Amino acid sequence: MATLTSANAQLAIAVAGIFSAPQLIQGFAMDDAFTSEAIEQAEVQIGVDGEMSAAKVWVPYPITIHLMASSPSLRVFETWRQQQDANADVFVARGTIVIPSIAMTYDLVRGYLTKATPFPGAKKILEASQYEITWNRIVSSPTGPISI
């Protein structure tokens, strides 16, 4: 029987001009590692006569990454965020997600850091930080070795 664990899932990101070698992201939050939302795949219209038509629409694919305050990967995202601020520009990334439990690999194509928590929330214990990367495309395939 297949398992549904996400404990062995991997995410690696390379950012042109900052991290040319893929950075393996580690130290995910307790209940969330990375998530995406449902993406609109088509626009559908129904005419006054009741006939329906549809068309493919191109939309961005945002992914939110949740990291513990103690994550060593916070430095990856903080370096990326600070480089964007210092250069008043954006840096494009590429990435790969491997999820062994469902035997799938997802290639993340042309991504931009679009949201970032500037520091962990200071409560009873430090809260997880969130980083959103918006991708041009996400291409799925059966699992292979992680490479980007």
C-alpha cells in the first residue's frame, strides 16, 4: 500500500545571479512544508442560447513555502529578498519538487519571489515564516532524480 507522507518530499531552488547551484530547502514548518492553490485552467462562457464554449487561459502558479524560524533555509530566502531590495530588481528562479510517496517530480519553471515574511513572528515561540514564489509553469512527471 502506498504511503501519503510528505516527510521525505524534497524542494530545491536555484536563483540566477544569486544561487547558481540548487539549494535544498530544509526546516519546514510543523504542519506545512509547501502548498499551492487551485489554479484556473480554462475560462468557460455560456451564450444566451445556452451553448457553452471554453478556452485555455494562462495563469501564474504561486507556491507558498513555510519554514520554521530555526530553518537553515531562511538564509536562502532572506538573501534573495535582500538582493531584490538592493538591486531594485527581481531575480528568476528554477526549482524541482520530488515527492517519493506519490512517485512524482514537479519541475518549477521561471519563478519570482513575490511575497516574503520579513522576520518570524515573535510570540511564545518564534513563528514560521512564509515565502511565496510565483511560477510561470509547473510540469509534472513520474519520479526521477532531483536535478534542475
